Amino acid sequence: MDRVLGAIADPTRRAILARLAESDARVTELASAFPISLNSVSKHVRKLEAAGLVRRDVRGRDHVLSLNAAPLSEAADWIAHYQRFWEESLAALDEFTTGKKPNRRSRK
Amino acid sequence: MNAVARVPTVQVRREIAAPAAELFDAFLDPDKLSVWMRPGDTSRTDARVDPRVGGAFEIVMHTPKGSVPHTGAYQEITRPRRLVFTWNSPYAGNHGSLVTVDFNPKGNSTEVVITHERLPSEEMATAHTGGWTSILERIAGIFAEVRAAG
């Protein structure tokens, strides 16, 4: 998950992900969409690949990149896990301190 | 009033009909902690606490699937308003995350606000203030975009 977080900590890489969320793209297509060199784009893409966020499909001379959102869902799972963990803990704290069964409502 | 401009990662709040000091103490007293901190299918909790800044805690939650240790250290203890501690667990990947608990008095009640931020180790190494705070929100944003596109 660290790789995922590191990969998306950079604004250019987030923009690349957003672009690939629209449709698959060749590296050269990506490069033309950003005001940086092809070499820089390639470096960013390699980091995204290492994080498992981008897949590369070699079709003849073309390298077509596509988004793989699964690692992002791991991060989303972390959020969901702790959201629930703390909601349940606060409900239990309520019951413990007030001595009554609280309703399960909790505000976000 | 939440004047602090922070970007929450996980934030949960609940108004509880008890004084702030009582709730604050429930977080630092191991006997109390072991009674109330039993989220989900936790059947029993063991808590050891060294309640001073820099002091460590260990909270072991026993579940049908096994025992889950949670460890950390206190970074700020401002009774009865704010408690900040690091939080490590197998689920959190056993490296840093940070929990801030705010106790806001509201008449006879207290609003308890828990903010839990994941600290990616890669970012921590080079962290300057606030650099990592918005990262998880960005994930959520990207994730939403991805879903919208899919």
C-alpha cells in the first residue's frame, strides 16, 4: 500500500491516472497531453506500474497503458475498516459512560 | 466549531452525554479501555498504558479469528481537550498511523471527534508539515473518479 500512496502522492501521476480512467492510452499519447518530456512521463508511468496501478500491454510497436484500480480499493478498504472501527468504539464508549444502550446512529 | 483546517482521512464523531474529562480519562485508563474498546467481534480486550507524552500503550483485542495487537505512543495529552497518539496494528501494516481525539464540550454533553490518518512511510521519511495529510483524501477523490468513469 505504501507504493500506492507514494505513487499517487505526485500530481502528475494523479493526472495520468485520471487520464487513463477515461480510456487506455499509448505512452506517446500521454506525453502529448502533459507539458513534460516523454522521458519524464515514462518515469512516472514506471512508478505507477510498480505500484500496480497501471498495466502495460505491448501490441506490436505500441505500448498501451491501462488503469488498474484494484490497489486503490485496498486503500479504500483501509478507510472503510477504520471508519467502522471507530464508530463502533465510540458507540461502546457512549454505552460505557452513560450506562445506557446508545442508538447506533453516529454522525459523520 | 472546527476551525482547524485539516484534511481528514477517517473522521468519526459522536456526541455523548458525559463530561469531557470523564470521556478523556476513559481513553487513558487501562481498566476502562479494556471494557469499552471492543469494536466488532472483539470478545475481550487487554490494555496496558503509560499515560504520558512519549509513553507507549498496547491494546490487544481478542476476536474469534485471533488476537490483534494495537500499539502506539502518546504525542499529545491535553486533558480534557485533546489526545494524540500513533497507532500501529497488523491491519494498518504495522507502521505509522496517527489518531487525534478531540473532546468538545457541548452543554452537558461532549462531542468526541476521532481523526485517523494513515502515514505512508515513504512520505514520512521526507515529510514536511502537512505533506501527507491530504494524501488519503486524494485517493478517495481518484477512486471516485475511477468509479465514475467505470
